[in-house]
Amino acid sequence: QVQLVESGGGLVQSGGSLRLSCAASGSTFSTNAMGWYRQAPGKQRELVARISRGGSTEYAGSVKGRFTISRDNAKNTVYLQMSSLKPEDTAIYYCNAGVVQNLGVYDAWGQGTQVTVSS
């Protein structure tokens, strides 16, 4: 099974920036779309941004223009650059990847990283 390990979360003031990273590791695999989801207390998990292997991107309306997703296919790593952060961006951020391994395809999830934006 492929493992996704996130890093880069933390506490930041409103208007500040953070960069999240997510690295996939395992044996003999490739990744299709990779993305970031978030879940705030009492709310459902929601898509933040997603990027295809070819680089096509999709963003939630609430983060468009403030967040940028990118990836390094050689490193099987996806990044989320977050700028102009707002208190409502506070959530646990989860990395997701469509994994192709042993002729099968499945969704992999990271353990989550906390992002807290203070007002």
C-alpha cells in the first residue's frame, strides 16, 4: 500500500501564508490525480484543490485566487501554497491520491495536518 505523508501545517495569523506538502511512498506505483481536502469541526470533508497528472487544476470557489496546487511527478509529491489565509480556512487538511499499483487503482489518504488561522 502507498503511504501519503503530509507536512507544513501549523498556526498562522489571518493574512499569512503556509505551504503544505504531501509525499507518496511505496513500491512500484504511480499516481493519477492528487489533491487536498479539508475538514473543519462539525463540517463535512470538502475538496480544496485537485491536480491531474498532466497539471490541470481545480479549486473550490472559496480558495480560488488564494491557494495554488502543484505537483512534482518525479517525487510523487503534491503541494498546496496557501496565501491570504482566513480564520475560516482553519481545518485539518488531508492529502489524497489516485494510486495505480499492481494493476489496481485505489484512493490513498494521508493522516491529515492541522491548519489554524487566528484572527
